Amino acid sequence: MMTNHEKDRNLSTHKNDALISACQNRMMFDRISKRYDLLNTLLSLGLDTWWRKKSISCLNIVPDGTYLDVGCGTGDLCLLLGKRYNRIKIYGIDPSRQMVKNAQKKTIKTNFADTISYQIGDALKLPYVDETFDGSIMGFCIRNVTNRKKALEELFRVLTPGGKCVILELHVPRKRPFVYFYHLYAKLFIPFVAGIVSQKKAYNYLNKSIRAFPARDEFIGMMQAVGFSQCRAESLFPDTVTVFSGEKAESQGHL
């Protein structure tokens, strides 16, 4: 077993899986937080809410369960969970202080303030004891994490046996009709809209980070390597989004 010091040293020497550092990522999301929700709607052509609903439907929610949203951003997944399941407890965590503030403001205006809580934190060092959550979810976040293997290990660690992890992420499409559309969309539409509404530079990064993300089969292999079973990947229209899922087997021990 490695000591905590050895684990921290391994984290510090790990080659960055993301295109930018954790600090740069946090600062970028702080800067775009005010227009983040609007850009999500515009750039997804209004499909982002449907994608999120599809992802939470894969969680296998249990009554009175406890669920974690890692990289919760402005709280959209947490709020959708709260609306659909009123007998669960939901925790959201994100490294961006401004995104968490926005999530808290949105939640206060709803009837779910007592069941949803947020905090600032790191996906690589989740501040929860082992086997805390009945399910966990990440929406458009794992692509930006600097050590994806460690993040997956943390997601696995905090799940109860039988719990399920769902990861929603953007991908370059594989089907030919959508490939042509995507290239035009990424080259022309994203920079144009982002330049008008928010920061063009941040959304240029979006396109680059999507291209750099591992292929679906490769990412499934990463999930299996840290202990997840029953792993699968479901592509959503228009073949630019994938819902990954995996379970922590009932008989699975700690890593």
C-alpha cells in the first residue's frame, strides 16, 4: 500500500491528461461562468438538457439514496436529479469557485435547497470517505481532468458496492454524415457564437479538448482498469456525446 505522501508525489509527476493545467482550467471556468449556461444551450443547439436527462436516467436511482456530481459546474445535473427524484440527497463538487457560486444561487431559487449541497473541491482528491454514495455522475468534466485514472479511482472509491457511475462527455462523431457537419460546426459555428457571447479563446479550447479525448473503447478500458464492471458506452444524437457507465460490483473490495 502506498502512503499518502507517495500518492501525492505520483499525482505531481503524472503527465497531464488535459491540454491545460488544473489551475488554468479553474481560472478559465471562473471567467466564463456568467455566460456558461447560455453558451451550453446555444452551442448544443438546445440539446444539452436532453443529454443530461439521458445520463441521469442511467444512474439506477434508489429511494433515499445519496448521489455525487463531480465537476458540477452551475448545478444543472444536480437540479435535474432533484426535480426527478425528491427523496435523494445530492452533493455537487467543482474546482471553480464562480461556478459553484452560480450553482448555489440557482438552487436557492428552487425547492431543492435542502436536498442539494455544493462545495469547492478536486476530482483527484474527493473529500469523502469510502463507500459514501449510491451513485456518481460527471457531466462534460472528465475531459478537463489532469489525471483521468486517478479521477476514476476516486469515483470508484466513494461508491457503495452495487453503486453506478455515469460519465457524460463530448466526442468527435464517428458516423460519416455527422463528421462533415461537426467539422463545419467546430470550425465556424463555435468560434462565431463564442466570440459574440463569451470568450472565443475558451471555446477554441473546447474543440481542441474534444479532439484530444480518448476513443470510446479506450476510455471504457480505463474504467475497467480501476475496477468498474458492466461498462458500456451509449452515443447520443448527433453522435457527438457519449454516456459512459460502470458499476462497482457488490463483492468488489477496495482498490
